[in-house]
Amino acid sequence: MISTNSTGEPALRIENLDKYYGTFQALRGINLSVQRGEKIVVCGPSGSGKSTMIRCINRLEQHNGGRIAVLGTELNDDVGNIDEIRREVGMVFQHFNLFPHMTVLENCMISPMIVRKQPRAQAEATARHYLEKVRIPEQAMKYPSQLSGGQQQRVAIARALCMQPQIMLFDEPTSALDPEMVSEVLDVMVTLASEGMTMICVTHEMGFARRVADRVLFMDGGEILEEAPPDEFFTSSRNERTRQFVSQVLGH
Amino acid sequence: MEMVIVAPPAPGRLEDLRRRFFATPLQAVVSLACLTIMVFLVWKLLNWAVFSAVFTTSGGPEACQATAGACWSVIAARWRIIFFGLYPYEEQWRSALACVAVVVMTVLSCIPAFWTGRRIALVWGAGTGLFYVLMKGGVLGLAHVGEEAWGGLALTLFIFVTTCLIGFPLAICLALLRRSELPWISRTTGLIIDGVRSLPLISILFTFAVVLPFALPQWLQGDKLYRVILGSALFFSAYQAEIVRGGMQGVATGQEEAAMALGMRYWQRISRILLPQAMRNAMPATINQFVISFKETSLVVIVGFFEILASGNAAYGTGEWRFAYVEVYAFIAFIYFIFVFSLSRYGAFLERRMSVSER
């Protein structure tokens, strides 16, 4: 079990991270440190390595060089460490990835029950609490396919929260949604941020970044090119590539 | 010009028939001709099977030969051979009870309420245990009956059920090994699956029944029946493994990633997330495989077992009933039909039940 922070150990520390797909280098010497309670927004053009980077944090992708430490635990081939980190790191995917053969409630209960060995009653209480929090308690007995995209993504957030993680990763959580459903998901994320969750979000929702982020990262070509608080990032970026990107996403 | 569109009145049943079958004179002729042929065939069949048929054994085979109809008296006279084969006459009630045990076990394990690990293990353990004790005897005051004397429906059911009970888990293991990330494991498994699939079932049965004893030490050989069942289970698993693998390929990769991100271990991901969805995808092909396997049990006759079809041969094969083979085969076909048709309907029920969670 990972102790809650007392030593000043950052929630996440990434040093010189490299990742290859065959001969293609997807990440080049990434360095990043995230404190507890910090909210990071990662943006950049597609193929820039944003998703790959956050997928390395819970070992959905295996890195080839450098070090990753999550909540003080080194991420390496040790299966025990990987399990420990995955229990403490929640993830929300672009395509929700809800389990279609389970009800919304079961989606939220399964992992606490079989991974954290919680009794059913406790898992159900937790699940209902978080479904309430993402504002869809009435959908608990439905199957994912009966819900709208926005509702499904909120279930996915609730499902991740039911594990009571210390860090939440968001991989383009609103990119697959119809425009009118984006805000209901972002609202939930804003609430979560205001409660002090450590969050790393890959997103192009610049309004959200401005409102919530402590730092905005700009990635391109597998590198972090810029790292700044949102005000500075949007108004006085030093990097030409960043300025171009910002003007493109804010252009409309 | 003004057009007024009015929905045509819904045709009555007679009108509907007229439009479908008697719209033109030619169509009317063809329809009538087909109808006549159908009525004629149905009449011939009914006449043979029911009206002119002989049902009782009182007249013996001679009564049958005097009529043009079916001779069902052969079934009445020889049903014990068909159902029980060479099983000793006084003990045949045990074979009948054993069949009931297997059928009850199968039906129970088809009911969703029994789909927990403990209950299904209990049902299968009790069912096969009961079958074995009843058939083999030697305990509880039951006379000992060796496997070589088992036969008929009991043997067919036993071979089918044990083939599936052994073959299905083996198929899942093979399918999982074949998608292993370690190339030497996945390739070896692929080689085994493709190897077994490229052999005829008969040659596998023959090898396991006749050739294997030369290669194995005495204590490992077991009875021929169990070697044959192992061979047939291996054959079943090679096909079923590919069906399961196909089902797994239909599950989005995001499913396993989500399960990993939630901290589930390998077996938890497999058993809770991957397999339930894969089996749903694979359901139609799986039912198909079960049906094929049920009918393939008849091949064990080549290594000397009298399952139901071979027992049927014996039923008409001895002298006096020799002419009545059509009736015997029709009866056996009917028994096959009952089992296979139930299996298919059960498959349809499962598909309906599973589709509830998808839409």
C-alpha cells in the first residue's frame, strides 16, 4: 500500500523517458514532475506522443529508456509494482471502454470487488456515491449501450473513481463526443479538479485548460516543447511551434 | 392532373393468398401442381408411418412383411439394444438412470442460475460421478459392468458430454496460449491446433485406441474408452480453440486496456472481461461445434464401441428383423434430432439472452 504523502515525494516523476515503436521514436527524453494535487493539461498535434506519454504512466505502454516513479514507486518490470501503481492511478479513455456486458453499476463495482477485495455492499455504496457525483445515479441499472456518449464517459469517470485513485489520467476524454455533450463531461472534471485530485489530461479543450490547469504542456515530435501556466502559455509563449498551435486551436 | 394517394386497404387473408400464389394463370398452375405434389408426398409418408404401420410385436416380423407400411414393432421388440447396447439385461435400469443423470446434469448446467464456479462444478461432479457409479457398478451392491459392455444411448451421451467437459476448457487454454505475446508459445500452440485439425477424427480415434497403448506404460493406459474420449476431446478442442480465438478478436482492445488500468490481473481480465464477451461473439459457431461433435460420436464404432447408431445396426442385424432397417434408422434419427434440436434452440435462447445487454 502506498502511504499518503508525507515525504514531499511528487505524485509523478518522469526522467529522460524514451519510447520506441520498432525504429520509430515516439518519446524523446521526456522530463516531468507532477506534485500532488497538481493539474496538468497536455496538448499538441496528433502523433506528438501525448497519449503515449500518459499511457506509459500506468504501463499500458512499456517505456524503453529513462525512469518513471509514480507515488514513489518505481515503474519497472516488477509486476507487484505495476499492480500497485495501477490501483492508485485511474484512467479515462477517449472511447470510454466501458464493459458492455455489465450494467453501469457492475462496471463501477467490479474492480473494487476483485482488485481491492471490497465486500459487495461497500463496493455498491461507493459506486452509487460516485454515480451520484457524476450526476447519473438513475442510470445505474442500464447497460452502457443504452446511454449517450456523454453519459458513458461520465460512467467511465465514476468507474475509475470507485478505485479511489490518487492520480487520474484523461486521454482525450471529450474527443469522441458529440459537441453538445462535451460540457457535461468537462463539468465533472472541473468538479474533480476543485476537490484536489491530481490530474493529467490530454485534451484540446483550451477553455478547460485555462480554467483548471496549473501547467499546460505542449508536445510535438515526442518532446515537451513548452511548459507554462495557462495564462503565460496562451498569451506569451516563447516557442514558435506552440504559438502556431495555440492560434490554430483558438482560431475559431 | 391531380393525383390522390390513398393507402390501399390491407388485404384479407384470402386476398393475400390469391395475390401470392394465384396472381396469373401460370402462377396458379404452378401453385396447384406444387400443392398436389406436397399433398401426395405427405399422404404417402403418413400412410407409411402411421396408417398402414404395424406398432405391436404380437404378430412378430411376419405381420410387418404382410403390410406396405412401417414396421415399428422392430422398435418395440428391440429398443433395449438401441438404448443400452450390450449392457447386461437385468442391469439396464442402471444405464437408463445414468442417461437421465447426464441429461439432468446438462439441463441444469444450461440454466443461468447455475453459472457460478461452485455450482457448475457441483453439478458436473455429481452428474458424471453418478453416471460412472451407475454404469460401472462394483460398489453399493451394484454388479460390476466393464466399459466394454457399455453401449447405446448411454455411451453416446457419455462420450459427448465428457468430450465437451474436457475439450472446452482445453480449447480456452489453447486459444489463450495462441494469443500469447511470447512467439515460441503462440507458434507452438498454433502448430498443435493446425496439426490436430489437419488429421481426420477417425485416425485420431484409432491412434488413441489402438496405437497409444504400445507407447504408454501399463499404468498410464487406462481403459480404451477413456483414451478414445481424450482423443475426441483433443479434436474438439482444436476446432473450438479457433472459434474462441475468433471471438476474442472481436473484443475491442480497449476492453483489456480498461481492465488493466483498473488494476485487474491477467486471469481477472480474462475471466471477467475478455471471455464473457468473446464467448458471446463465438456463440453461433460454438453451438455449431457442439452439434457436430454430438453427431461425430457415432465414429467410435470403428474402434469397437457400440454407441447408439452401431447398436441400431445390431437391433435389425440379427435374422428376423433384417428387413426393418429403415424404421430403426428413422427412430435413431429422431433421437439425434431431439438432442441436436434442443441444443440449437438453447443456442438461440442464449443469443437472445445475451443480446439484452448489447442493445
